[in-house]
Amino acid sequence: GKNEYDLLIIGGGSGGLACAKEAAKFGKKVAVLDYVEPSPQGTKWGLGGTCVNVGCIPKKLMHQAALLGSAIKDAQHYGWNIAQPVHHTWSVMAQAVQNYVKSLNWGHRVQLQDKKVKYFNMKGSFSDPHTIRGLTKAGKETIVTAENIVIATGGRPKYPMHIAGALEYGITSDDLFWLKESPGKTPLVYYPFILHLYEIIVYISLTGSSPDVSLECAGFLTGIGLETTVMMRSIPLRGFDQQMASLVTEHMESYGTKFLKRCFPTKVEKSESNRLQVTWKNTDLRTEVTDSFDTVMWAVGRAPDTETLNLETVGVKTNSETGKIIVDASEATSVPHIYAVGDITEGRPELTPTAIAAGKLLAQRLFGQSSELMDYDNVPTTVFTPLEYGCVGLSEEAAVQCYGSDNIEVYHAYYKPLEFTVAERDAAQCYMKMVCLRERDQRILGLHFIGPNAGEVIQGFALGIKCGATYPQLMKTIGIHPTCAEEITKLHITKGSGLDATVTGC
């Protein structure tokens, strides 16, 4: 049979669900198609997309588990008597995290039902510009037609298929968060980076996206007591301010994560003892090394999930290099009435909040007589490494590229969080930087902060920068004492480019 809808969403992640629920508020007939193709290792999950199931939510919870481990060490300096040694049990953490994620899956289904949004657990593909062919796991077909269609299928982790054994023996972030037992001595690979679990090895790619995920995973794995090594072919945190990225990795090394720099893996094999033999090359030394691990995790970027959509049939244009869908400022594709939001779109930040906001605004323009477009400038974000890195606006490199080095002023300073003092923790990488225009009122172009609770700190300042805050205005802002965020309001040290500053200590 045929189903007629005002709006059909393909993809039940953050952007798609936000768009569907917002459209339903206008009394429109809305449907969502969502289907999770199991990972090559067989991992699958429920409604909610990457963020809920294999991204932000489980990542932040496991990051919190690692922070609690550090807090236990600090607690002894504050008078708490804690029996030693302290052990972490992966299965207990994993079960708690997975149970919470499953509750979110159920919550999304209930919300759709309450808002009278039809949910199809089906894989969708275009038959014509208004018609989607839905296919269930059992092979049952349903034809769904709609006046407007939104593609919000996001992306999935890539495997480095040129590396022998990568697909056969490796896992990705799609699998890590759903492991029932500790991955043991695990290599985690982010192209160009390899991570050891019990010795985990992570390989980071030169061109891969989402490098923050790889370092975040390496950080919390180290934090819960697993020996972790990051193999890095090129630079860390590509796309972020590189001075800040260097500080993040410096802290991770002092925290216990090992780094193999300018190295890349060539093959993965299974030994007779069922351990994985990883072979890699060092480009500087021109040597080849082999070591064994229990698990190999790849973090070599993400690919848009468009393979089964049949986009070429209806003429939806994509970027031939990235595979992402090309959209205009209103999220419209090359085909009238077909739109796209979230990670699937070319040139957009791969962030949950931007997908949600874009989805809501799209629904409001379609059905609520709104003309407001999504503003992708000055979007704040945080990398949840052991010492967190939050930022909003331009990196120093991007500011120089846009305005020229003679037209920017950089203010920066080290600081020591009060909570680090009694615990005698090293604050060598606690650092902040503000990039401003040099002319007139010194408008703030970018703010960067490394330290505890960086996300909470940057979230507040993001509003001011969104409103065009200037350096003099920030200096007139009274800080909350004694906090780490207060240090930003005292940022009066200027030494030219932060990229030229010493970054090894206070």
C-alpha cells in the first residue's frame, strides 16, 4: 500500500528526529524511516543515531568514568582514605552506559508516538523524487510517498581497506561502546593513529574526519587503566588550533597515553594464540615494527551513509570527493522538495547541536512561515580528552589565513586550577588563548581553553562571542572567584602569536 505524508525523514538521528518532531507541531503528517545496518563486527543499536548510540552520550559517560578514576587519586590528598589498589570493571561501566542508551532509544520512540509521527524501522531508497521504497530486515517492502523529503542518515566509521586484515580483525567506535567485556590489549586505529588497549593502539588518518573521537577514546581508555598507544601519521586534531592540539597530546602523554608519531600500520594478522599482530612503519626512521594486541580499533574518519539511498536516480548531487550531499543555505539539495541536514551535508560541522538546530529551523521554514536560516558561524565545541579542550570561533591559523597575521592580536596565558593545588597535579598544559582583530574595538574571533570542564566554560562565553564581544568588553566582565573560567576575564597577557609561545610549562 501507499502512505502519503507531508514530510518524510530518512534517518532517525539528532537532526532527523528534531525536524520530524518540529514539523509535527504544525499538525503535519510526518514519518521517519530509520534502519541501522550492523557494523562489520555485527554491532547494532536502536533509534537515535550516532550521538545517542555510538557517539556523544556513551563517550561522555566513559570519559566521566575515567575522570572519577583521577578524582580517586586526588581524594587522598584531601583526606579521603581509599583502600588500594583500586580496580575498574569494564563490564559494570559498559552495562550501565548501554542501559542508559537503551532508555534513550525507547524515549525517542515514545516521543514520536506521542507526536503522532509514524516510525518505520526500514532501510529507505528513492524510487522517484517523491517516493521511498522501505525494506525491513525480513525483506518486506513498503512504499512511502511524501510531499517533502529530508535526508538525515549521517555517517559511519570508515575502515582503511588498503591495510590487510583491517576489516577482518578491527573494530571502530561503532563497536567499542557496545563491548560487553574489556577489549584488553587493544590497538585503536585513527588514520594516522593506533591505540593500545591493555595496550590499545589507535591509528589517526591524515585525511580522516572526527580526530577528536580517536583522542577521546584513547583518553578514557587510559583513564580506566588500559595501556593505550596512539599511532599518529600526521598532526593531531586536524582542523583545530594546532597549538592547543599539541598541548592536549602533551597532557595525554603525561597522563599515560603513549604516542607513536609519524607511523602508519601496514597489516593486521591473527597469531596462533588468537592475538592480533599489527605491523607498522615509521616514516622518519624508515623502520618496520610488529607488536601484538588483543583488539585493534580503527578511527580513520567517517563516510556519509548514502550508499543505499539511490540518490543518482533522482538527481541529488553529492561532492565526488567526500560523498556528502551538497546543500544551499536553506538545507535544500539540487532537487526541489528534497533536503538534507546533519553530518550527511557538505561543509557543515559534524556536531549534534547544529544538526538539531538545522532540523528544527528547516521544519519551521517548510510549515511555519519562517524564513530563518541556520547560522553555522561561531559554533562552540569541546574535545573530551583527559584535560578537556573547548573552543569557539576561529583557530589562530584560520584567523591568520582570513585576516593576515598583521591584523590579528593574540592574548594567551597559562593558569593553575585551584583544585590542582592540594592534589599537586601538574598544570603545565592548562592554557587559554583569545584571537582578536587588531583594529578598532578588537572583536574576538576565537576563544580556546584547555582545562577542567572546558565545555561548561566555553558554553557561556560562546554567547558573548556570538553577539560580537570585544576584548575590552571581556576585560570589564567580572569573573566568578575562584573558578577556571574566571581566568579568561583576566586574560591581559599578550605575546603576539601563541604559536610562537613556549607551550611546555607555566
